[in-house]
Amino acid sequence: MTSTVSAHGIDIAYESFGSPDGRPLLLIMGLGAQLIHWDDELCEQLAEQGHHVVRFDNRDAGMSTHLHEAGAPAPGKPAPYLLDDMAADTAGLMDALGWPAAHVMGASMGGMIAQSLAIRHPERVLTLISIMSTPGGAVAPPSESARSVLFAKPVTTREEAMTQALATWSVIGSPGYELDRERVQRLAGQAFDRGHDPAGFARQLAAIMASPDRTEALTRLNVPALVIHGADDQLVPLSGGQATAAAIPGAELKVFPGMGHDLPRALWPELVEAVTKLTAGHAGPAR
């Protein structure tokens, strides 16, 4: 069941899995994606390993607040907000949940937000898991084919959204694993129904592009960290994960051959095992 809380001046839609007594694990999704893109089954597997899992819609995505009044970003104008603002949203959600601190896992832009949260509010992050992400700057430019699907013409119908999603994930998905076409189309249709907003996507992208490089700030972190990346990621190449892991003191880098810019089902057991090993070893104080 989807719930909504007010945090940092906006409404945030979220869902939870597992016992409230479990280790708090907050999942942050990427650019234009919604909480449903953290698969139910993956969330359930994490919950079975002792986590209280919360997934949520970022601002300008899904059922959370969309900043329609900000309009679409325009050249020469400042971005309506930055990744730090989205990290503040995340901290506000934690306040509403009654979580003084949590294990924080972010994918793609979600990894950038997780990094920003750890930098700005280190006391709130028990462990940091950054997946297929980057510390910013030009360390991991997308391939030309990935860039072309990132900037594809916005769709206007549910059917177009499903067709475009297949085209997109055929380019940036995992070449070492068979594309789950049914899942891709189902999620695209659900996402269209929950909150289709091309201008919101553009505002999130503007936030990424306008936010400063986090590399130096990451070198000052004192948080157990796991960096996960695909060896065949076309949207955020492996150099992004390598730069992230190199910046965070003591971070572990786990590279999956054949993985692109998604999380193939076949890798979930290994992902869950790695995340659980990290969080169980750094449970933090009792809540």
C-alpha cells in the first residue's frame, strides 16, 4: 500500500516491506524512475534478510509532488533545484518515518542523492550502497547510443511509453542477460499511469547537470560503503563506479560482468547477499 508524508515542504509517496523492527533500508531510484522500479520481489528478498525496506518516489516522479509551477528547464536559466535538495527530501522522509539513521541504497541518480545525503547528513547514513552511479563531473560520459535514448522525444500515450521503454532498455540494459520484455513494458505502463511527466524528468536531469562534483567531499566520508556497477553499462560507464569507490575511504567495489544500467533478476541473490553482509555488520544503535 502506498502512503504519503509531508517532508521538506513536499509530499513524498512511499511503500514499505518487512518488519518495522528490521534494519532500516531506504531505496532511492534514478532519473525519471519511480518506486515501482525497485521490484516487489527484490524488496521482499531484502526484507527476508532482516531489513525494513522503504522505497519512494522522488520529487517530480510518480505520486510524489511534481513542481509543475517550475516549468521545463530552459538554457541559460538556473536549475529549479539540485541533488542536495533531493537529499534534503530524503532526510525529511526519514524524519517522518522516525528513522534517526538508515542504510541508504541508491541506483543511478539515486546513488548521487545517496552520496549527497551522506555528505550533508553523515549522521543519518549507517551504510552507503551506490549502484551504477558516479560522483559527478565528466568521469563517466554515456555512449552515443545511450545519449540518444536519454534524450529521446517524450511520449504522449501509454502505448508509446511501453514501446519506447523497450527501445531504451535494449540499448542501456544488460547485454549479458536476456531482456525481460514483459517486465519492461508492464513497468512502463504502470509508470505512465502513476505519474507521466516529461517536464519533471527534465527538471531532475537539470538537477544532475547543475550539481557540483562530489569527489572531494566523498573523500571525507567515514561510512561503510559498497559500490556496485555493471561492466557493460552504456549510460554510466564503469569508470563512474570506479571513481566513486576510489573517492570513498574503504569502499568496496563490486563489478558484475554482463550487467548494464539495470538490475537483472539473475543478479538479485548476489546483490541481496552483498547488501546484507554490509548492513548486518553495521547495524547501528537500537531504535
